[in-house]
Amino acid sequence: MLIGVPKEVKDQEWRVGIVPAGVKALSDAGHKVIVQTKAGDGSSMPDEEYKHAGAEIVATADEVWKRADMVVKVKEPIAQEVKNFRDGLVLFTYLHLAPIPDLTNELLKKNVIGIAYETVTDKNHALPLLTPMSEVAGRMSVQVGASYLEKEKGGRGVLLGGVPGVAPAQVTVIGGGIVGTNAAKIAMGMGAIVTIIDLNLNRLRELDDIFGGRVHTLASNSYSIAKSTSEADLVIGGVLIPGAAAPKLVTKQMVSRMKKGAVIVDVAIDQGGCIETARPTTHSNPAYVVDDVVHYCVTNMPGAVPHTSTLALTNATLPYVMKLAQMGVVAAIKADNGIREGVNTYKGHVTYKAVADSQQRQAKNVADLL
């Protein structure tokens, strides 16, 4: 298979879809990898390393898209990349289609086989390709939140961990999954008072055990969310419904009742966000203020730490890239239920129910289309 790796073009996105070690593994298995020049520079992986691993370096993204059987990326394609879609192209990347119907339309129009990292599952029904970036984003959310609590950035002027004689900040984490657990670890490590809110009582029991009773756990309902957010200095949104738009659990009214200078970091923003006042932002212009509350809603947070993020992501994605290349895409989809779950679009049809439901479309079972 001819596998293409274009340079990411989303604002301040420095990650790359395959690292030199991945190129070497694919080359050794008999496949060809073409990489756009400087694609790995932002992750401290220069062209020379890719060449040494066996990649062909090409000058333009257009050449990568035109020649490759399968394009492996990090972030969902933006307008300048959509023009390169073509019939039968396989696209393996984060897609986050639920809140982007225009991208879905283009994938369908050009009969692209779109396999989304965020909906691929493993034998335990977990999300192995979303997990590493959720770990990074969860940990980053507290770093970012602590920074924006500083007065010069519009925050309350609160030190997250406090000092002797002065109370630490209160952090409310909405969602007890990978993002929420990692956010809580860092917030606790910095000395904050942490509350985790989740709908699943068994998960709250697990979190109570994980943290040895040192975090507060709350069952999710509008009352507990409203009360906890009104008392918080930092609110982190980490809610996930795989493939679907995130539910708006923190309303405009709740935001208006938060402390002046409090900070919201909505990690769920790439699925539309779980805060009603949240809207997507970029690393170039990451934050804005609503009702005196600072909102940080960057859709590609892990892109700020690309070396760590790229290695964490490609550790997880490479076995799937290899399987798709070795077996062929159709055979791999037939044989591997986890890859089948990852298929969001297949030759003109939406094949992931949560995406279809979010956009009022009809979903087709990909197994029926093969």
C-alpha cells in the first residue's frame, strides 16, 4: 500500500500522523510511505530521519493526497485539504464529524472511506486511539487553567495550590473518564480541592478508590452541576459520548453565576463542547470572556506539546495502520470489529450512528456495504 503523510495545516498544529519508526516498520513490511517535507519538524522529527527510515519526501501536500492509497493524519481536514478528496481514498485520522456537517458532506460527495481514530474500539470496547490524546488534554487542561487563573490573563488571581494559611483553588471536573481522571490527577498534584461529577455511579466508586477518597465525587444532575460550578475557580469539561455531539451540561445561566475571573477549559469542544457558552478557539487566539468567566476552548490542545503527543498517538495508531496496509482496507474492516467501528463514512454513506443522529442523517451498517 502507498501511505501518505501530509503536513498538518490546522492552526498551530505541530503533530504528525506517522513517526520515522512507523515508516521503518511499514517499509520493512513492503509498503511505501510518502511524507510531505517538514511534516515532522514541529514534533522534532526532521526529514532526514524519515528518509533514513525509508520514506520518500515530497514537496507538496497535493502530491501526498494525489498519490496515496491511504492518507494518515492527525486532525480533521480543513477547507484547503478537502479539495484533494477523491473517490476511494482512505482517510485515517481524527474526524470529529458530529458538529461538522460540511465536512461530512464532502466525504460523502467524494466517496471517501473515512476511518475516525475517535471511534475505533478494542476488544474491551474502549477507545484506544482517543485515549492517549485524552490523557494529554486532561493533564494539559489543569496547566492551562492554572495559567489563566493568573490576573494578567483575566483570571481571579488565584494560585491553584494555595499556600500555607491561604485556601487552594476549587476545581470542578465534569466527566470521570480519561480526560477527567487525568485532569484530577494533575489538579490534586498541584494541591487543588477537586470535585469530579459523573453520571455513572460505579465510575464514581472507582474514582473514589483510585484517589483514596481525596477527591469529592458527585452524581451528575443539573443541581449538583450548578452548585459545584458556582463554587469553582476552575471548571474542566471532559464529557464524551463516542462519535456524538457532547451534551450541554453547563448552561449559560450556570456560567453567569460563576465567580468573576473563574476559568472554564472545555476539552469536549472538538465534539461541540459540554459548556453552552463554549465555542471553538485556536492556539493563536485561545481564550475569550463571557459573563466575566474566561473560556479556553482550543480544539487541538495536545498540538501544543507535539513531541509528547505525536509519540503517544502513533504508539496507538501504528498497529492499525499496519493492519489496514497488510490486509487491505476492505478485508481489515471485515475482519476487525474495532476498525469497523471506526468507519464513519463509506463510499457515500454515513456508517456511524451517533454521527448520523447528530446530523439528522440515515446511517447505513458498513458491513452491509462491503
